[in-house]
Amino acid sequence: MLELLPQVIDWLVRGLVPLSSELRDHPRLVVTQSDIYRRLADPPIEPFDVIMIDVDHSPEERLGEESVAFYTTPGLLAARQHLAAGGVLAVWSHAESSPFADALREVFEHVRVEPVTYDNRLIDQQQTDWLFFARG
């Protein structure tokens, strides 16, 4: 797992993240402080079966400029190099993004966009987020 913020890593270590102990005890989980977008832009070190991105609010509503390239065809081509054969890229978003889905389809053979609707008890409303899956 790559995490940019040392505070979030500390939350995991201190048990403040849901399922912290189960995650920490899993032998395949390695937590590294790093920038996922920089890592995916660099040449791959080792292939991953799954890359899950939960960073920006959406492809169009980013938290910083460092992620702009990721959501483009060249950025996705670079990210794809980090996947093992049959590996899956999964991206969470709070909004649907047709341009991002189109860019995924230019790079990957199989793309699925899934809405996930749930009750957000913090605001007492139903909310829909979006998951983008790409493989191949």
C-alpha cells in the first residue's frame, strides 16, 4: 500500500482505521510512504495483481495537479505497465466521469463502471459513488 500522508500510516499503526489489526496482520500488506501518481509514472519495479486508487474526489475534481496526467491515455498506459497479466486497475470516484471511462477504454480491453449507492449516516442521505475497473 502506498500512502502519501504519514498521519494516515500512523492511524493504521495505532488501530484508528477500520480493520486495522486485520490489515496489519496480513503478510502481503506492506505500507510505504510514497506518491502513487509518481510511482505509476515511473518504470515498474514489480507487477501488481491489483492497483486501487482512492485519492482524488473524482477525475475532474482532483486534490492536486500532480495527478492530472494519470487520468489521461498516456498516464493510464504508464500505470498499466505496473499490472501483472490479467491485473486490475480500480479507481474510486464520488462522481461519474465519461471522459475518464473513455480514456480507460483506449488503454484497457475490459472496462466496467459501477455505481455504488449507500446510506451515508454522517449526512443522513443516500449517496452514490463510482468505481472504475479496468483489465487487460
